[in-house]
Amino acid sequence: MSERSNKPKGNSNFGKKKKPSRTSGERSKGFSKNYSKGATEQRFKKAKGDPLPSFSDEIRLNKYIANAGICSRREADVLIQSGIVEVNGKIITEMGFKVKPGDQVKYDGGTLKTEKKRYVLLNKPKDFITTMDDPMGRRTVLQLIDNASKERIYPVGRLDRNTTGVLLFTNDGDLTKKLTHPRYEVKKIYHVEVDRPLSVEHLKALHAGVELDDGDFVKVDKAEIIKDTRNREIGVEIHSGKNRVIRRMFEAIGYKVARLDRVKFAGLTKKDLPRGTWRHLTTKEVDFLRMT
């Protein structure tokens, strides 16, 4: 059968049911735009298993200390137990103690101030590892943003070494937890190139769901073959945050991913952001993420 006969009919409904968000942007080779749902559109079932994130103004004392750049949360627990942390003039040794806005926290005689929240968007290139430190000495994404912020910022999720595209960094732990929590179903859009033409049957299989190598069953939210690519390039929208999920899905149906680029994450795109460069999010973009 020729490549032309394998090409499925275009899905005219792909990405047309939702209105664009304020942060919507990039289109890739005819791959239709798709947009994340706003907070008013989302509905969540009763929580089972892990609880949903809490966004109260109070935060745990160990997190407050970590946010001040003193040490990690685990190390902060040791400081608290040692009796050298004060809140409003009182020594606190209680694990899980929460600090309210306006509380004065002192450590080793000095008053602590929490770090300013930072939000940095990177257009990740190939051959960089998404980790804080690599014992093998390979290049990491932190080297690309080393002058983006005086505060310690961390990647929200990860992209593997050979995957390019949108990667968010922040020191906002509550937002990170929200964007990575499965129940929020944060949308990601990928531009995928495979080693041979994708058949109609396998395109349907991606929508119906495939079994991964660990036995998990995963399906895409939407997938569409990109025009004029000989059925080898596909736009995929998915909310699953499983490790290497796109590569594993295509491997499960007999294809090898030759190139993988994340073009959108939670409504954020790499528009006007060259590969290997970064920028700070705007206030509107941060507000949008918190509403997502």
C-alpha cells in the first residue's frame, strides 16, 4: 500500500471546541491549536488516594525555612528539632508547625525572609538532562538558566535528554504540585516525528489506548497527523505525566520516535523563544497558571 493511501482523513474538529487562552501561541506545521481548560470549566471527582494540594496562606515552618534559602526541607526539620528556630519569640520544635502571614521567624539570631517567587520558561534543546545535578557530569538544564534567578528554582516535571521544548522552572512549590498532580489533568502538546508512516489503525489505537511496558494503559486526548509530512509527523495532546509516556506509547504500537518536541505545557508555549533561551513569565501568565 502506498504512503498516500495510508494517510487518514483530516480531523476537522481537532482543537476547535475550546476558546484560546490568553497564553495560547504556537502552531506547528498545520498541527491544530489546543487550549487548556480554565478553572471554571474543570470538574473533579471526589478525591481518592493522595489528597489534592492545599493553597492556604499558612505554610509549614520547614518549607518557610527552605524558601528563605537556608537549606532543604529535610535539613530544616533537623534545625527545628534542634531548638534553634523561633517564631514570634518562641522556640518551636514541633514538626508540622505552620507559619502565618506576619509571623516573625528567626534562625541563629537572624530574621528570615521568604524568597520571592520566580517563574522561568525555557525552550530546552537536546542533550541536556532535566536534573539538579548529574553524577556522570553531563550537561543539565540548570546550566541554561544559571543567571535567570538568584533564588533556587526547580523544573516542573521533566523532559528527557533528547526531548526539546517547553520546560517551566519555579520555586513556587504549591504551583508545582498543582501542575504535576494527576487530578488536574494539565494538558501538554507534543510534535512527534516517527521512523515510518503512521497507519490509520495505529492512529486509532493511540486514541483507544495502548498498554505500556509496565502494564499501564494510556491513551492520548487528541492526535492528528500533520499535513505534508508523509504521515511521519503527529501532533499529540495528552495530560498523562508518566515518565517518557509519548515515546513509550509509540514503542508499544511498533514505532520509534525520531524527534520529540513539547510545544505547549499548561497553556505556555515557546513562541518567540529560541532554542536554548529562557524568559520570565508575565504576571498574566502566572495568574493563568494559578487559575488552571
